Amino acid sequence: MCCCGSCLTATVSPPDLDFNELSPGKQPPPLEKESQTASCFLTAIVNQKERETDSELQFLSSVLLRCSRMGVLMVQRVLLAVALLLIFALTLFVGLWFGLTADDATPPAECVRCFVRFNPTLGQCDEELGEVDEDDCCQNPQYGYQAADGVCHSCGPPLWSPWSPWSQCNVLCGDGVMQRTRKCYGAGECENATDALQIQPCSGSCCDAQGWGLWLAWSSCSVTCGGGGVRRRERVCSGPPECRSACSGPSEETETCPTHSTCPVHGVWSSWSCWSQCSGSCINDQSDDVIVPSRKRHRSCSKPAPSSDTVPPGNRCPGDDVQVQDCSELPNCPGETMSKSGWSSWGECSSSCIPQGHTPVRTRYGSCSNPAPSSSPPGRHCEGVDRQTETCDHLPHCPVDGVWGSWSSFSSCPVTCGVGLQESIRLCDSPAPKHGGRSCTGERRQTNICTTNVHCPVDGMWSQWSEWNPCTHPYSGKSINCQQIGGKQTRERECLHRAHNGSICSGDALTESRVCYDVNRCYVKGTWEGWESWSLCSPTCGEKSRRFRRRYCKPDYSSYRSTIRGFPAAFFGTPQADCGLPPDGGKKVEVQPCVNAPSCP
């Protein structure tokens, strides 16, 4: 704020200030220093004396009013600047925070199906472990995984699969091409990454293919009566296997076959009726033959009854339509004398089979009624027991269904790196199935994936050999081109992909050397030796695909020694061999179009 005392007593001469610029509605000019506010009074006093206007009191009142307005504007400017600084600082802090979190954050690993083995020949995964993060699965380079795309991937370093067999010619008759492919599996890019497809010309040998032969005779109907029968017939594609594409359509067809007879209906028993009343009220054991009353029940062959109007007629129900059962639970009939031999027949066993842990029993009863003891005067009761039991040892054992025991503890993790599979098992022994009982249903084994968080060693793999370096003098390294001086050349390879303390590549040869002559672009005599092999088609698609071959002009190296320092000599480079004109004035190079090559994508 502006201090009035300092405004009146200051003696410093400030620059001129036009108070008309401080009228309401106008912004004050930019102030370069905070002292400009304090100097406003001095400026006003100097101008007052020069202008000689109104009285000092009115002038000072005007000055105070304008200075207060100017102070308010300064406070507003300071507050606005502080707010802007706070907003800037907050924006910078938020930006830095999100920048750091964006840098630190890593996208979550994809959950994949992990497999113990990957087959590079078939491109298949075998022996599934379960679902884990891709990073955890690929801690073992021998493993493979299957992502959401359903394709099996290798966790190992990049490796080419073997070349597939050559396909059949892509045309039945005339000029065409056949192809073979290979795939790159693993993390990264294989060497010669574009060399995944090869094609070569072929000639379709199916110009005379007859296609399908005539349909063979229909088979017999699958049923002999009723409906719903089916019969089949087949046809054969004539010609060798490579001509099978000449036969389009199915090799078999089916049709329904109606029959003209009704199927016989075989009889089925109805349910048994209830048991009838016993034919007597007691067991007569007074005669030589014990007479035991009986009861009956019936069933009929009517669910359905066998048909009689079909050819052949329906079969009758097997077995009897009546069952008879002794009423062995009845008491003995009364006689003239007491006889303890008058026991009833044995009753039914308490179970139809012998259960696990105990044996069923059966019971019979004696009747104190031959004669019964009198009541007046009271007679003595028969001596001995009136009830006997025995075990039913003659019965078969009851089937015992198996019941699972408790799960065992999970085994320790079977691997020291990567992920492994722990297992817990249970046995069907609580009890085990016996006497034809059902075995336990459900899983005997449960698994749990264990993670070691340790990457498995990745063994090194040799790269391909490089091209041979130029053949130079073995000691000075100078050029020996076109000179009959023995030289030396080398080539190199690298041990790639070794990591996590994996084994180094087998063998210690990082370089290979040989003795040589440098004959590159050197003039030598030669003789024609027929044609070189045809190249593969290039490019592998489109109408411009071509292949070529050259006549082989064999250079005459007879003036060179065949060995250098006792080692067989190699001839490095392509000499300008002079074999003269080709035989019969023919071409030195032949080019052949690869007709019907696949279209380029």
C-alpha cells in the first residue's frame, strides 16, 4: 500500500506522471519496480506546484484517492500473479506425476496357456501346465504357450522349422508351380527372415484324369422293417493321388430307404401283483411231511403283448407268470402232545446280501401249544427257548462302492527355474470298491502351478557362417588376385542368444580358415561342362516370377598347385573363364517363367 508520510517527505525527483491516465476505467501503466507506488505522492506534489491549481488540501485528497485506486490495482495484480503461479506449479506437478507413473507403469502381462514342450517341426504345444502370465511361462526357453489367437508359440530363441514337403502341382494339366514353406518360431526374428517360401515350376500330369468313376450299388437298408432306415453308395476317384483335385464333391451319399413290413412287437411283462393270502393259518408238522401254507402273485405279458399279426410274430415274455412263496412265518398247528420239534420254518434273512462289517441273520419260532399250559390250575410253561437265530453265511456279499480318501499335501515344486506343476492325489480306499461295487467318480489328481521367479538358462546357438573374407597373402595381408600365390581366408560365426548362465555353443570354432587362390575376375581358359541346376523361382509370387540356369564353364586350374602347405587349395571368387562359344551356338543363360505362380498379397 502507498504510505502517505513517505509521499510527503520524500525528496527524490521522480519522473513525470500524467494523472489523467489514472482515471476510472483505465489501467495504470506497467510498473517496473515496487517503489513506483511510493513515489506517486512526490510526483503529484511536483506537478501541483508547476500547475498552481487548487488548494493543497483538495490536491492531497485527489492524490490520496488516485493512490488508493492504484494500490487496489496493484494488489489485484499481485493476487492474479500468485494465482497464475499456483496454477502453473500445480499443472507442472500433475504433469510430472503422470509422467513418472506412465514411465514406471508396465502393461499387465497377458495370461496364456502354458505348455511344457514345444515341437518346432509341427508347431504344436504338448503337456499343458495351466494358465499363467506369459512372462512367467517363458522363463523356461523349452516351454511353449498358446495365447488368445489359439496359435502355439515358442518361448525359446528364434528358430526356423524344417521345410515342409513340396506341395502338389497347383494345376492339373500344363505348367504350374509347387511350393514349400517354413515358419519362424520363438522370440525375435530368424536369420534371413524373408526366406519363408520357395516355389519351383512343375507340370500337371493329370491331363487325362477321368475324375469320378460310376456310383457303386446301393448297400442294404439299415433296417428290415418299420421306418428310419438308411442306405449308402460310394464312388471312386480314378487316377493317382496327385489328381484327386479333379474329383470335386462327396465320395459317398446316403438316402432313406422305406420298408414294406411292420416290425414285430415283442412282449414285456407287467408288474407283479400283490401277494395273495396264505393258503392256511398254521404249519402242520404232525404228519411225516410238513405242510407249509403258501401264497401267490401273478404278472401278465401285456406291457405290451406280443404281436400275432406280423411276420414274424412277436416273442413271448421269458419266464413264469406266477410266483409261489411259503408262509414260513406262521405258527405250528396245535396237536395232542408237546413237541419241541415243532419249530417254524426259518424266516427271511435280515438282508439279501452280506453288508460290509456285519452278517445278516434269520429267525424261527417254537410254539408252546402241544398242549398249551393250562391256566386253571396253572400249568408249567414249556422248557427251553421259543426263538432261534442263525447267521446267513450262504448269502453273497453286498457290493461296496468306493469312496475317496483325503487329498494329500501338494508336492514340492519340481523345477528350480521357471514354472512347474505341483500335484496332490487321493486314493479310492475309504473304502475301496469290492464285490462288484462302483469305483470312485471324479478326479484322482489335482494340480497347482508353482512359480520360482528364476529364469532358466538359455543356451547359445551358432549363427550361420558368414561369407568367406577375401583371399589375401597369409603374412602381409596384401592382395594376391590373379597370382598363383597361395593365400588364406577366414569366415566367422557368432554364439547367439546365450543368457542367464546358459551353456556356450558346442565347439570352440568362432572362425574357420582355409588356404586359397584369389581368382576373382581373373582370365582363365575353360571347357563347357553342361548346365548348372535351375534356380528357385524369384520373386515367389506374381507374373514376373522367373528362374534361370547357366551353362557351366569349368575353369582350367591345371597351372595351379592343388595343395598349399599340404592342405587342399580352394579357388575363391568367380573367374572370367573363357570357354569360347557355347556348343551348337546355344545360349549361355536360360530364363524360364514360373507360370501360374500365386498372386502377390
